[in-house]
Amino acid sequence: MEKEYHSSQISPVGWYIASYVQRIDPVKAYEEEDSAHIPWAVWENRILVRASKPDEALRRTMEHLSDLGSDYTNSDGVLLRDTVVGLTSLLPIYDSLEDGNEIEWIDHTGETVMNMFERVRDNSELEAFTIPERAKDKLSEAGTSTGG
């Protein structure tokens, strides 16, 4: 018997957004399993997944993620592990993928007006216009100017 889904769980356009956490750290940190440890890198990544129903979207997401992750030695000779920690979200997309169409939303109902305004950023602070702090360090070390 096929699982039944509510219409809000199914993407009418056949696309889902899967979000997952990826961690990069020395292998030693994984072996010590210290929950207070601050990993070298933690990213929340989002991928598009084509699927007709949530169970197919989950299966396809897991297939995509199974290709990620490895152990490697960086340029400083440190043995690192790149792993997918797990999923944080799997959202159906409701509108076709076209310029200006909504593809994702988050329900913040119940937050205060102050909290709402605290999340809003100046345009210059949006990710597309900023350089991550660690990337700034790498630019400085390389002697590269970011312009301005």
C-alpha cells in the first residue's frame, strides 16, 4: 500500500529542497567525539532534488549525499574527514523554477516584532555581498585585495 501524503507535502512541480549539514575536521576530532569541540568547518548546504513524492525525494537526496565525504590530507599534512552529518530539512517547492518565483519559506509565526526585525539585514550584509571570515583570512594571507 502506497503511503498517503497531505497536499502540502507534495511538490506540484516535482522539486524539493534538501538541506544538510556537512562537517570538515581532523580525523582525530571524530575519534575523540567531544561534543564541545568546534569543527574546522560546518556548512549547511542545500540541493535541488527532482521527485514526485516526499519518500522519493528522501531516497534521491540520500543517493546524492552518499557520493559526498572522504578522508584526505590537507596541504599542512593534517588528515581531515569530510562528512555529511545529516539532513536538516526537506521542503517541497510549490511554484515552477522561474525568476522571482518562491521556492522556499520558513514559518516564524509566534515570534515577536523585535525578533522579526532582528533577522532582517542591511543589503550589504547579505551573503551574496559578504566574504566569510575565514575566506577573508585566506585573502589576507595571500596578499589579495578585496576591493572596496
